[in-house]
Amino acid sequence: MHEDDTPILEFEDVTKTYRIKGSMFGGRPAGEVTALHRVNLRIKRGEVFGLVGESGSGKTTAGRLIVRLETPGAGRILLNGEEISGLHGRRLKRYHRQVQMIFQDPYQSLNPQLSIYSSVVEPLLIHGISSGRDRRERVLEMIRTAGLSPPETYANRYPHQLSGGQRQRVAIARAMVLEPDFVVADEPTSMLDASYSAQIFNIILNVRKRFGVTLLFITHSLAAARYLCDRIAVIYRGHVMEVGSAEEVIHQPLHPYTQALIDALPKFGLTDAMPRYNTLLETDRDIPDSVGCPFFPRCRIARRSLCSREVPVLRPATPGRFVACLLVEGGAIPGGNGH
Amino acid sequence: MNDQRARGHGQPEKTEPDVLLRVEDLSVGYRTRRGLMRAVDGVSFTLNRGRSLGLVGESGCGKTTVGMTLMGLLPPNGQVLGGRILFRGEDLLLKTEEEMRRIRWNRIAMIFQAAMNALNPVQRVQAQIAEAIRTHRPELSEQDALKQVEGLFQLVNLPKNRMRDYPHQYSGGMKQRAIIAMALSCSPDLIIADEPTTALDVIVQHQILEETRTLQQDLGISILFISHDIAIVADVCHDIGVMYAGQLVEYGSREEVFGDPGHFYTQALLASYPTITGEKRDLIPIPGETPSLVTPPAGCRFCDRCTAFESECRLVTPAWVDLSPTHRVLCSRCLSP
């Protein structure tokens, strides 16, 4: 059987900067913020890929670039080997059929004047897909797949009659009704309580199993990424710091930032369950506009001569594992907190 | 920890130097267009000096209302329907607004959700904290107040050379520490923190929680920590109270509630959290939605979503069951060991 190993989605050296205007009151000078710096990612067909980072990491920007809400300043984004920024007309329309997004805020993503049915059928109307009874069946079936059952009851309701968790399920139904190849889920549960988040996670897994869709799951939660994702990338200040399978990254983290994230996670009172890496300085080094590794000001094991000068590049560490750390050689940090 | 008495069996008021706060059968409602919403129903718990209690529950469970009621800060459509709030032996619900004003900050300080956004953007941080100090202690000079601010900065790990900055120059974590400094400024007996770390990143949140725990221990302040995130309070609080649909459904030490959760809601809540420790297991979401608090169901409020549901659960008002001298559960079907 011929195996197509073109990744379905690829970021090739993608950089995105924003200009910020200066403030009249002298608080902030005008300048640039680098949201993404030379990001390289290869997402495999059919996988759930997690992009894990805190605020300001650039993870949301990455999602927006994929659905073309923004364009990269440099570098290329490729879907099935084809660059997406050059698309227009019919090919662009096809792109929007193939790539969909689920947004974070369930209270903002649905048009309050449209019934649930109307919201979910809308993409089919826009792309002229299906008609009549067939179309209706398709919509109801997707509403049911998203966990809203019986679908006829929910189809007639309006967003204000639904809870946040239910609205996110509608968002999933709408994203999936076109049966896209690729879905970006941008923090779909961060505004929901834990028990409703769990429902959404299971629906996402269900949808993946059923439709074989590839998913980019953007999140600040390593625990959620562990649950949902096959592979994850950890991103910090626009730089991808580590990539690998979810289990490996979490249980054998190579990058000091990933290790700091793990140290910071609540342990539910089981303090001996995970090793402590202690890679975070208590107070940041005061380095105005450093040019080296973005994590240098907070990194306990950094070497100033190296880390404050050079920007680390994502490199293979062991098969399937990539790290962007100047101190990493052959899969472990020499003299650091080995495991 | 004295839970027998926390249930209000009508015993006479003895002086209990250890008990700082005793909430007895508190009920609070909000008048809405659809009727009276019973946001808090018959909640009782105690908080001893030097202890921290985590009040956890999902949105709408009533935990924030409890905090607001303790501070006397209910909105105009809110009303206390019954119960007592005994703080240092005195019922706060009987206090006048003037008396409450004197208790706030001096005795009980509150850290609201996203309080860091409430910092005055056009005033230097040190000035804001100094102002808070002098509002409640007008006898202090500006200089003395600033000296106190210096001490507070040290206490909360803020660099002294940032005292003269404006809030926008602070990171999220620094702003939150400034808020904590303000709460500590009048040396209160009790701090009520309502989702104090929600807006913060994972790493900063962890730092703040660690610092809070250290402060709590070093200063002997009692903290009521309100959060929707049971994982956060797990690492920080001595005792945990779990709320659901306006009621307290489980109460015990951290070890007891996490190690051996008694109420089916607590168990379900814990099972719905993804964790990084241990073996990867299926997340089991809790089916259904929370019940209406305008017309709350008779009997157990969780029964429609409960895996151990039996028909009597819907009819019989659940009673408290003691699983240990310090661990109790509101459930008819719960078995004592």
C-alpha cells in the first residue's frame, strides 16, 4: 500500500510580527512584537496534534494563520503540499471547505439571531453542498454526533437557550458539517468547567475516530493535551521549543521550559508522583531585549555565554523528538536535571 | 474541623478561640425575573484560625455568593434568606453597613476575580496600597504608610525598586502580588480569595499559589479560597468544601476529599479532570446539566446526573453522613465505613 507521507499541514519557517503603536503617555515605545519566530511544524494526516503554550506564546496566532484570518510575514504554510497564501477564487473557497476552526468563546462564536439549525446548515449553503432533505439529514446527524440529542429539539433552539458547553458542541457540529480535512480547535474548553470540558474532549475524539479528520488542538493545558493528542509541540514566546509524542514530552521532557510547565501543574496532592525539574529561576534575570533564547531570562540552567547570544533552533534529539535548546545534546541536557 | 457543631444543633455559644468563622445554615437568594433564585441553600462550615479552606464547585454552585455574603457585598437583588455568619463570635448578618465597613480590610479582606484589573491605572502602585492602608488607619502618616508598603512588597516577593511603577508596567503575576499585598496591608484575620489566579498563566499561577500558601502559614492568616478548579485548591488548602447547585455536598480535609471522595459528584468531578500523573485513563464526563435554582428539585439535586441514582433520591432530602470525625457527605446513599 502506498504511504503518502506528505504531512497534511506544514509550517515552513513561519514568522509573524505585529507592529505596536507607541503610547502617548510614555508607557510603551512603538515597535514590533514577534508572535511567531521561524516556526516549523509538520502535522500528519489523521493525528490530533497539540500546540501547548501560555498566553503570548503565539499559539492562537498559529491557528489564525492556518484559517487565513491572518497572513504570515515570512515563511510558508502548506496544506497537502500546496502553499495556502497564494490561493484565491475557487481554490480559496475549496480551502475553506477543507479547513475549519472552533473558537474559544462559546458566547461569541454563534450568531444569536440564528437558530442552531441555521448556524449548522450555513456552511453547506455557502458552499452549495447537498440540498433538500439530504441536507437536513446531514445537519441533524452532525448535531447528534456533537452530543446534542435528540437533534430535532436542539435544532430549533437559539444560542441564548443553551449553556456554554452546549454552544461549543454546536460549534463542533458546524465545523464538522462540511467534513473538512483539517480542524483547528483553539482552546475549545478553556471557558468551560471541567466536567463540561470532558464532554467536549470526548466528542472531539469521537469525531476524529468517525471522520478521520486531522486536528490541531491549541491549549495551555498539558493535561488536556496528554488526554487528546498523539503528538504535541510546546511553544514559548513564538518559538517552538519541543516536539514529540504526548506521553514522551510529558514524562520525559527535554526542554527546561517544558519541565517548568510540568513542575507548575497541580498534582492533586500527590506530590511524589512526578519528578521536580526545578528549571525556573525564582526571579527573572533582568535582560533588556535579549537576543538569545527567549527562555534565557527565566532558565536556571542556562549558560549566559551561549544562551543569551544565540537563538536555539528546533533540532532532532532522538527519533521523533525535537528540541530547541542550545544545551541539549543527544537527548538530555548535559549536567542538567537528567532523568 | 469541629463539624458536629458546624451543623448547628442549637448548642449555646461557647467561646471557641480556635474557630474564626462559623457559617450556620446560610441561605441566599437573588430576585430575578423568573422568580427567586436560591443560589445558596443551607450551607454550614467552620474555618479555624490559621487554616485554609477551599470552597470548590462549578459555575453557578453558589460559592462566589457565599464569599460576597461574608463580606456584606451582595448586589441589590441579592438577599440573605436565613442563617448566621459568626465571625470571631459575632453574627456579621446583624451588623450595620458602618460596622461592616470597619470590618472589611481590617478583619476580612477580599481578593476578587480579576482584581488585578481593578488597580487604578493612573496611580503608582505604592500610592494605591498606601492609600488603602491610610483609609483604614488614618492616624498613620504618608511616610509610615509607605514604610509599610515596603514591608509588604518584601512579604509578597515584589522587588522594592518597582514600588513607584504604574500598574501597566507590571506583569500579570506582579499585579496579582500587588493585590495580595493590598489585602494583607491591614493585617486581616481572614482573606477571602475568589478565583485569584484565573487570569494567570500556568507557571505564574503556580508561583502565586505557593507564595500564598507560605504566607498563610507564616502569618497564620485564615484563607477561604474559592475556585471552580478543584486541582488548584488541592495543593493549597487544608480543608475542602465541595458545592453543587447551591449546597455544600462534601466537606473534609484535603487528603480525605481527594483520597477518598464520598459524594458521587465529587467522584465524578475528579474523574472528569485530565491529569498528567498516573496512567492515562478515560475521562468520564458528567452527563446532563445543573438543575434550576429557581425551582430546585426536591430531594437530592445531583440525582439526575448521578451514577448511583435510585428512585428514593428524588424524593428524600439527603442527610449528612459522617465518614470520619472530620469528613462528611450530603448523601442518602453514602455508606459510612
